[in-house]
Amino acid sequence: MSSVEATGRVPPIIAVVGSSESGKTTLIEALVSNLRSHGYRVATIKHATRELSFDRPYKDSWRHIRAGSEATLVVSVGQVVLIKPILGEVTLEEAVRFLGPDYDVILAEGFKRSDVPKIKVCKELEEDSVSDLTNLIAVVSSRAVESKVRVFSPSEVNRLTDFLEEMFLKTEKGAKDR
């Protein structure tokens, strides 16, 4: 049983979505910094479209997995990396279970097909629609975008942070403090 399942508490999860080079990572960096400065514990999950390569052939962790270990945890000063071979792709919800409940909010980069609330980041010259996303809560764009949700410019990260705090975190923090 994971720690999320044991406590029953899942922190709010907000996905930041958009095309490649749209500014998703830059936005997440700014949001993490802002939310941390407001006293929140923040975790992030990055959806990678290519296979990751942490486990190099013939290194110890690779040898552990090849010998039959279902997972191996590589621990060093200041870092922990979990290597767990899987079939298929991990869903956002499964990834959250790996993190556990020790955070106030989780920001996910990617996962546009998930059901969690989403912030769409638009490229400057991008013509794609924001209407193709489920559970869209905000758009970040440097140009005018027609949307039924709040639109922020890339320079309005403080306002976006306040919006997320009001929408997801103040009620969560109040419940935790009781």
C-alpha cells in the first residue's frame, strides 16, 4: 500500500500543457518558486515522450534489475532515483502514488489527456485551440486568446499563483491546519 493510499490524501494536481517549446517548463519553474515562497511544499512530475536512460548497461542498478529485482532505488547524497521497469506508460495518477502525500500541490508537465485541472501554455504564433482540453482552468498566452477560462500573460505569474492558491490551496491548507 502506498503512502497516498494509506493516508487517503491526494494533494491537488495541476497539469501544465502545451506544445513543445511553448514555455511549460519556464512557467512551472516560476510557479514552483512562487508557491514555495508562499510556504507550500511543491512536487513536480514531468511527462517525457522518449524513453529515459538512468540505468546504464552493466552498472549496479542495471544488474539488479536484470537479476530479477522488480524495482531498485539508487540513493546518493542529496538524491534518490527509483528505477522500476513497467509495461506501457504510467498514468499521472500512478505517478502521484510514487510521490506520496507529503506535498501541498503537484504540478505536472504534460499529461494533457488526464482529467486533472489544466493550464494551457500557448506559443506566440500558435494557432491551436484551447477547446480540445478537458478541465481547462487557465490559459497562458502572450497574445489574445478566446477562452471561457482566465487568460494570463507570461509576465503575470504572480497573478496565476494567486489564482491557483485561491482555487486549490487555501482550502487545502485550512483543512490541514485544523
